[in-house]
Amino acid sequence: MERDTTVGVIVARFQVPELHEGHRHLVNYVLGRHTDVLIVLGIPRGLPSATNPLPFGSRKQMVLDTFPGRPLIVDGLFDHPISHEGWSDDLDLLIQKTFGKQRPAILYGSRDSFIPLYTGIFPTHAVPPQEHVSGTQQRQKIAPVHSRDFRAGIIYAIEHRPPLVYPTVDIAVLRESRDVLLVGRNSEPGLWRFPGGFVDESDPSYEAAILREAAEEIPSVRFRNLAYIGSSRIKDNRYRDTPDSIATAFFAAEYRNGDIRPGDDVHRADWFPIGKLHEPDFLVSAHRPLGAMLLRWILEKSGIPTLFR
């Protein structure tokens, strides 16, 4: 009787290149108990990630190709931005829209599934796995394949992702003699830049990021009174002719002590009069907006000697 009247609903993510044995066992288990089966695939609201790399359409087609001709409906449900209760309500509404409000349903999940988080109106059933197969491990084991399709897949993924803005931090270390500390790299002969770099995932804040970057690039320099100047987009040659770009958070600090010794990938470091920032071919092109920003900020603060008092 249950097979004739009750809907079987599978809630899953299926973020894998092909359904593994555990996935197929779950679907076949529900197909064996219900005439009508709905598979609801979770859809993250953020950008693709290592945990959720595949879009809904790819996963839907993968399910339909794995079970051709079977009585399956595949739909998607966005993650709820606030609560498990809100997501549960959205799931119940999707089931009722698909089969009607009077149709009973049973929700199925496998190991480590949605079931403990679900607070909706339908009963749930945990399907014992035949064997433990991890989708995460399956993704991590993917190795490059030297084929046209593999290369085309990589190109498609990059071409269809949104443009990225990479966060960086930079710092102007200043001393009362109206000098600014700059660094240089061999890749930019004759030009200078402010110390700084990319924000790491482990940095809890931009302030922490600039302290880390300064310790890497000018390790012997000690400074105090870190102050936020502003932010700016950076035209970095590494992202020329691409939709991606850099945005930096720019700081100033008062020099306290320490030798000027370059570190990390910096090959030289030195003090320069602030007036050098006016010269057209002194800073690397990407940092010229920062030089102009620093000069405006100093002017607004009525000069270096009282800048940090």
C-alpha cells in the first residue's frame, strides 16, 4: 500500500563526478519502496567550492543518466541563509508543490545526511549504507586526465565562474624625518612598492594580515600606531586581460626601530623622502594610486611629525 500512495523523497548533494555505490544503493532502496520518487539536490548560495564544485544542472543530468527510464523527479533546493527550520519549511513546500498537499511522503537519507537537521512535517528514514563511501574522498582522488573533455571541463569552469576580487594589504612605514620605507623586487628593476601582499585564509583580519606580511617582507623593522588609510583597486599585471582584479587595504604606521633588511621575496628595501612619491616613474604602476592616497592622507593630517601624536 505504501508503494502506491506514499512519495519517497531523497535529499542529497551528490557532489561527485559519478554516483558511487553508496549513492546508487540509496536510490535503488527508495525506488524499491515507492512508485513516485523525488530527489532533492541541495544548491549552495555561494560560489563553487571544494565542497560544492558542481552546479545543479550537472548533478541532475548525472542522476538521470545513471537511472534511465526510472520514475524519478530531480529538483533543487537552495540552502537557507538563516536556519535549519527555514530550510525544512522550504523542503516541505517543494514536496507539496510537486505532489500536492494531501500526498504523504517519507524522507530518506544515508550516513551523515540531513536527517538530524530536519524539523519539518514528514517522517524520515535513515538508509543503512552497504559500505562507507565518502564523496569527499572521491573528489580528492580525482587526478588530471589528459583528454580533450577534461581540458574542456577546466576551461568551462573558469569561463563561467564570476570574476574574482582578491584581497591584499599594503603598508606605508613612516618616520618623523618625512621618509617612507619602500621595497623592491628583481621582477620590477628600478621601481619601488609598499610592503604588503595577499590576505591569507588564516588571517583573522586585515590588520593581522598586514602584520604578517610586514614580518615577512621587512622582518627587522618594528613599528607602532597602525592606522587605516583607505582602500583601492589595484591594476596588477598578473590579472591583465582577465575579469579578475585586486583590491587592497592600505595602512600607515610609525617606525619605531630595526634594521632595514629585506626578507621573503623582497630583494631590496630603503628609506625615501615622501616627495619621491610625486615622481612619475618611481613606484610600480600598481602602487601609484597608493602613493597618491598616502600623500593626500599626510596633507590632511598636517604633516608627518605630528601624524601619530
